[in-house]
Amino acid sequence: MNAIPLRAVAAPAVETVADPVIRVRQLTRRFGEHAVLDHLDLQIRRGAFVALLGRSGSGKSTLLRTLAGLDAAPAGSIDVPARRSVVFQEPRLVPWKTVEQNLALGLRGPDPAGVIAAALGEVGVAHRLHAWPLTLSGGEAQRVALARALVRNPELWLLDEPFAALDALTRMQMQRLIAEVWKAHGATVLLVTHDVDEALLLADRVLVLENGRIGTDIDIALPRPRRPSHPAFAALREQLLATLGVDTDDEA
């Protein structure tokens, strides 16, 4: 069995990648005296699926929101595509609008109805076109949220723990779906997650945010579809958990 190459980069090193779609230089975000992001450097290549891990409060969501343009970047520079979409942990659907009306918000183009129907079909909820958000299951609502991102044909998808509130079975289904959609569209994905297994199942590069910078940077060369039972998967899992301060010897 071929060894899986690991590359751990100590902060403040930054990888230079070919054809980067995200370029972040010296990004700093402070809340009071605390620097959540501290002169952070990052490049992500076009078409990559990158997972961002870190302890609670490490600044993962702050970085994602800054890349999305939802938070200001008072210090440093950011270069990201204009066409980008965000999927949050909560679907954030407007409750007084139908699924179709939610997806149509801000949508431009010659055939918006066709684009909406195609996106809903791709994520498996075409039959919920005229449904009200409160009638959707948790999994259906997140599929609609993903479709809402797809209709804008983004170059960059920013996913902020989009499966965290789902039950285990639905979460597995959504993980498979996002992998299929990413492969079909060729967009760049940055996934913020607390789940090491989820990062290893989906990403081809895993970053760990530590002390406001990228402290660990690992290429994941496991064959797809991924299997947690793969020996190399287990080794990577143990390495990442140790980086996050989890003693695997104490796991029940």
C-alpha cells in the first residue's frame, strides 16, 4: 500500500499554489484586544475542496465570513471571486416565500425558472418547488439552501458547518451530495467544520487554524470514495485530532 503524503506547515508559512482562486495576505481581525486572525496568509487553488478545522473560537467562521464579504477586512488584503455563495448551518430561508421564490431572490438571467428547476433537481428536491420552508425536513431545507447557492453559478462555495444540525443519516447523505455537486461543477469549496471525519471524507486539503494563522496544512491523497476503515484514513484522523488537542487514547 502506498504511503499517504502528509505535509504539515508551521505558521506563518504559506503555500504558493498554481492558479489560486483565493489569495489572503496578512489578514488581521481583532475583537477588542484579541486577534482572532493574526496576519493570516492563505492561497487556495481553483477547483480545490479545502476543509478548515480549528478549536471553538479559533476564527474559522470569522475567516469564512470575511471571504464572503459579510465581515470587513480592516487589515490585510483579500482576493476572491465576485461570484461566490455561502451555505450556513441554518438554511436561512425566508419563511413567507416558497422554495421557488427563495431561490429567485436576486436571480437574473433569461430563464430563471429553468435554472431554479435544474438546481432543485440536482440536489434531489425538485418536488418541493412550491413548498413553504416550514414544511421542509431539515435535510430538505439544507438541500434547498445548496440549490440557492447553485443557481448563481458560483466560482467559490463557502460552507459554514452546513451539516452540523442534521441527524447522522441525513448528514451522510448530504456529504455524498456535496461531493457529487462539487465534482460536477468544478467550483472551489472552502468547508468550515468541527468534524475531522467529515473533513477527511470530503476534502483534498485540510487546514487547521491555530493562534490566528494556518498552523497545519495537509494534502489528502486518499482515493475516492473515501472509507473511514482505510488504514491511511485512520492515521490522518489521529494526526488531526492530536493537532486539535484530542487524546485519541482516551476516546471511548
